Amino acid sequence: MRDRSGARGAAGFMPCRDSEVLPIRTLLAFEEIGRSDDSVAEQVAEAWRELRLILGHAIRRSDVVREAVVLRGLWVSICDGHTPMDLDEASRMWAEAVASGKQPGRG
């Protein structure tokens, strides 16, 4: 994520091809495991802290809680096993959210 965001800015947080989805699926899977394993939950929390720092640097904001929530929601949507969101659509929504400072679909 650090390399992609360094090269593509905030856009680097959204995968542009299927091969970039695997690390996101892995993080989301570890989140699920962390629901019943405190040591895994601590590692996932640390990963999210680091991601928020990288995100804050990429979008030049210190408070990135809202963007992190939007990002996670889009990640869950593109990783959905039944009806995954199209990567281009997710990227468009992410770009709009970062540019406007508003959640997608909220005016």
C-alpha cells in the first residue's frame, strides 16, 4: 500500500487489477479471525493504524477516520464473494470521496 500510494497518491489505496485485491482480502480475513483471537486483533489494529498514517500522508490530512471508513467499505464491496463491486467503480467513488471530503452518495 505504501508503494502504491507513493506512486499513485490516494488512488493507490484502490486496487486497479485483480492481483492487487489479495492483500486487501487477507487483511479483511484477519479482521474476522481477530474477532475471536486478541493477538490477531492487536496486529490488525496496528495494520490499520499504519494504513491511516499512510493515508493521511497521501491525502494531506491529519484526520482520516472518515476516509478510512469509506476505504474499508469500498474494500469490503470489491472483495464480496457474491457480487463484487467493479474496480473502476470503486476507484471512481474513492476519488470522489477524497476530492470532496464527503461520503459517496451523500450529496
